[in-house]
Amino acid sequence: MLNITQIIANELCINPKNVNSALELLAEGATIPFIARYRKERTGALNEIELRNIQERFTYLEELENRKKVILEAIAAQEKLTEELQAKITACLQKNELEDLYLPYKPKRRTKATAAREKGLTLLAEFIKTLNHPQAPPLSLEKEAEKYLTEEVSTVEDALQGAADILAEEVAEKADLRAYLREFILQNGVFVSRIKDDYGEGTSKFEMYRNFQNKLTKIAPHNILALFRGEAEKILVVDINFDEVQAINYLESQEIKTQISAVRDFYREMVKDSFNRLIKPGIIREVRSEKKAWADRESIKTFEANLRELLLSPPAGMKPTLAIDPGFRTGCKVVILSATGQFLEYQAIFPHTGNQKRLLAAETVTNLMEKYQIELIAIGNGTASRETDEFITEVLASREKKQLNVGATHGAKPKIPIKVIVNESGASIYSASNVAISEFPDLDVTVRGAISIGRRLQDPLAELVKIEPKSIGVGQYQHDVDQKLLQKKLDDTVESCVNYIGVDLNTASKELLMFVSGVNQTIANNIVSYRNEKGAFRNRKELLKVNKLGAKTFELAAGFLRIRDGENILDNTAVHPESYGVVEAIASSLNTPLSDITQLGSRLKNLDLRQYVTDSIGLPTLQDLIKELEKPGRDPRAEFKYATFREGVKEIRDLKEGMELEGIVTNVVNFGAFVDVGVHQDGLVHISQLADKFVSDPNEIVKVGQVVKVRVLEVNEKLNRIGLSMKLM
């Protein structure tokens, strides 16, 4: 069987020793974030991307090896396994190549060839094959066929047709021919589509695919997914066109060897039938499947990138927050959150249903801001968001004016809360989820939604992990791609982000803890239960007292869990407990108490780290330790920024061509980016409008959550479409 380690090393251009070490660690139960962060010496400092590539390719090759065993046993049981066939199967590196080799021996449904064999025409087919030779004698097919006439085979034509059916199946099952034709279609085929006659011009959302064609080598992933969706919805007819004459000519060149004209004619018809009836349908299915799988992978990559940017969005900070889920007739739901995200109070206000209620709402909001010393105001970006934003602006202006008057007398400087419109995508799904019900069993779903909006502003990652990633709305055609692969990739992304940031052990929800390296749902629940019963953790070692959290889980998780103001300063860093000893040695050599080591600055930078290298701790780990000690407990996320929407622009009808606006990127796709400019409908910045240069990948220019300046190119109220540009004037 294959040397999987060597194959992966060759394919990924990684040292085989490092590949082997990574696979050993994974087999031992280590997580990818743990290996990437704390086992650099063993893997040659492989990063998460490299480790995930190794893991995925290993899984594929392992499945391939298991399939090979099944196939070899099946062929051997038929007593048809030759040394040559076994060697070909053993050397396979792709599943479709393996299945091509197995095809002639695979149990199949009754076919024309099966019927012909049952009628005793196998020997006739074998005879005809002997005539397909450059030096074959000019024998008569008809005379030979007469020998096989029976009650079931009444004519010469029937006999020859049966023999042709047998030979056609043999041709269709040749692995080398199938491989050639599959690649030929992949390289030369064209996707074509048309809209069914039932749908008149301009009546379908698939209008651009009415008379569509694009080469398989050039078509974009989103086009493939759109074509297949239109086909599934029975609006589009989708085909793959290619030069069939060239394909059949190739088959003839490979299959026809004889110079006997009658036999050549027989073979031409047989090959044509084999291609049209047996080869083409299967190969087209395989090509469609392969292109669909490629489109899935590419789309999921985009989803992953967008989700990562959203999860790593800069937090506004854990500050007293007033959060609003806006509404017109039903009012705005206002909640107060503490500096730790704890729900404190709820009020309903009605600022959009008459002047008297607006004044009362303003008084309520002002009182809440004063009572809780509010520093952040989060407004959901759904219905009535811009009107509510305008209302809050008025309240803040009135409050600031009063504070300035008081300040003129008492010298106090007014403190104005930061007001931000927050993307509430998925908040309604969270508010009705079991997670939300468990957190707030006595609150209405709309109140839970407002809490989620406020917490998203305080710390996006901590709140968004409670929502199914597919519901966050940062992908494209997420319901059309491979759901199992999508779920795995998004879970991997969440896990990566959570462990990259680190988690506050004493405030994290069980939903957040579940994504910490080594922690499962049961252990996450047990950590929260222990915390509720015993109070805040004072040190990382205390984790070992948590039910079912053993030494292995502690090893995998401890470095990613932070304890602020704990007994050991290192517990609030990414320094793993297994490295505390070397940090203590560094502190001792610098004649500094461990509690002061993070204040040494340049003295740490100038250390000769080689003196601290041991069998288990090398330079990569020591360099990480020094970086962490220079900025202990730092949040690696960027500085918080927010968009300011233009006043007077609240609906799509308020937009005018040429208008310059500020907005926030809500989604990045391979043909551009969608930007929220505050009109309840995101505008599209096409890839050609992202910059004053050629852009091949929108992710090179924009990220989800980024604040950008755009110019309105076009507005189509009827289709609810907005075209934007980020190019300079």
C-alpha cells in the first residue's frame, strides 16, 4: 500500500518528518490550534493551514486505501485479479481513477451486454476482436454470426448486434479511455443554459442565464451554483457541450486496428454506440459532479474567509451598553447590559408612533443612560434602524446640551456614548434557539434579540459563536453547497478564531468554551457549573478539579484559557503551564520577581534565548513566550471602528448617482463585495469597481466588517439593486 506520509510531504512540499509528527499528534487526540501553538518543535512550526491540509489529505488517502482493500478483495473473489491490475489499483491516488479500474468488475444492473452474454454471444464478440488486428485475415462477420443463431437469436443482425453490445460495454469500461475523455471535456467543455419557455423575458431571477455559455475552465463558482439551483427549481435547462466528433474520433483511433472495411464499419458503429449510450452520460455526470465539488470548495473558502473576518471583528469593549432592536408599530426593544454582558433591564419605547410617545421614549432612554452610565449604544440594522438611529442622535444631542450647561457651572466634561448600527443577521435565529431559551427562559424572543445585538457590539466573537454559522449571512449559495463539508469548515474556522483570541475562563459562556481546544460540550457545561458553585477560578490548575476535565484536556485547553487578576500573572497569557518553569528561570536570571516580568520590555527582547533551550522547549516556543510577556493578555483583534451613515439617506429612494457614502462591508464574494450604506438593502461593489487597478480576488481589497467609502453608480428601485464603486473619482 501507499506511503501516505511521503505522498503528503511531496504534494504539500513539507518535510516528511514534520508530516509524520503532525499525524502522530493528531492520532494522539491533539487539536490543530494546540499543535500549531504549542508543538512547533515537533512539527517544524507548521501553521494551522498546513496542518489542516495534512489532516484533510490524510483522511482522503486513508479512505482511498480502505476502498482499495474492498475492491481488491472483490476482484480476487471473482478470480480476475492479475498482478498488473493489482499494481494499478495499489498505485492509485484519486478515487475516480480507482473506480474506473473497478468498473469492469463492479456488480451492475442487467444491461444489453448481459442479455447478449446470456444468449451465448460472448464467443462471437471474442471472434470479432481477433479480426480487429492490422494483419487479420479478411473473414466474413456474417458467416461467423450464422453459427450463433438460436431461438433467442433469430437473425445474423441480432447476433452481430449482441456482440456489438458486449464490445461496447468493454470499451466503455476501459479506465484509460474514460480518464482521457473526462479530462478532454473538463478542458474543452462549455456550460450552456437556457430558460424554459414557461418563463418570459424578465420574469425570472435567472435572467442572465437565458442564453448562457461559459467554458468549464473559466466559469466562476457562483455561476455553477446558480446554474444548478436554476435547474433544481426547474427554470433552467443546463447542458455541457463539447466536440463530440473529436471525442468519437479519438475512441476510434484507439479501438480500430483492422484494415478490413466491414470490420472497421462494424467497429465505428459499435464505438459510436458505446460513446453515446454508455460513456457520455456517465462522464458528463462525473464532470458535473467534479465541477460542482470545485464550486462548493471555492464558495466554502469564501464563506470561511468572511466568517473569520466577522468573528475577528474588533470589539467595542466590555462597557455598559444600551442595545435596541428597532421597530415601528411594535416599538423598539431596549435592553441594558453590564460591562460583563450581563442583562440588567428591559424597556419598550415607541419613538415612531407620535410626538408624545417620542418625547416619552427620549426621557426613558436618557434616564437609562444616566442610571447605568452607558458608554455604548447598539442599534440593530433591521426595520426602522435608520429612524431609530436618528431618534437616538436627537436624544444624545439634547443630553449633551444639558450636560454642557451643567459642565459650564460645575466644570464637568460630558461623556457621550458611542452609537453604532450593528448587523443583526442571525439574531432572530439565536433569540428563538435553545441556547437563548436556556440563557433567558423568562424573556420574550425580541428582548433576547436586543441582548444579542448589544453583546455583538461588546464582543462579536463571544456572541456569534452561539449562532449556527450558516445563519450569520456571510456566504453565498450556502444552501446549495455540500452541507457536511460546509459545516466542518465553518466549525474549524470558529475553533481557530476562538483559540486565536483566547477565552476568559471566568466570564465565557458554555457555547464559547465548547470551541476551546480539547473542550467538549460536557466539559464546557461542567466548567460553568463549577464556576457557578465555587466562584471564579483563581488559577489554571483549578481546572483539574472540574468533573471529567483530565490531564489530557488540561494540556490541550489550558493555554487558551485566561484568568484575569488571578494568583499567577502567567494565567492571563498564552504561556502554557508546561512552560511556566522556563519563564520562572528567565525571571530568576534577570533578578526579577515573576509578578514583574511583563514589565521588563527591552531586557526581554535582548535575552539570548539559546541558554534556555531544552529537549522539550526550543527557540520557536521561547520566541513565542517573549512576545507574550511583552504584551500579556493582549487582544490580537484590530482597533474598533464603525461606519457613520449619511443623514437623510434612509431608503433606497434617497440614493442618487454620484452620491458619496460611508458603509460597512457585510459580505465578500468572488465577484465583488456587498456594502451596507444604511438603506436596508446592501449595495454591490463589483470586482471591477473595487480599486483603480485589476483585482483578481476581492479579499485582497476588502474584508467583512471593514468600513469603506463608496460612490453610488446606479440605483434600481424596481429590482432593489444598488451599484457602488470604491474607485477614486
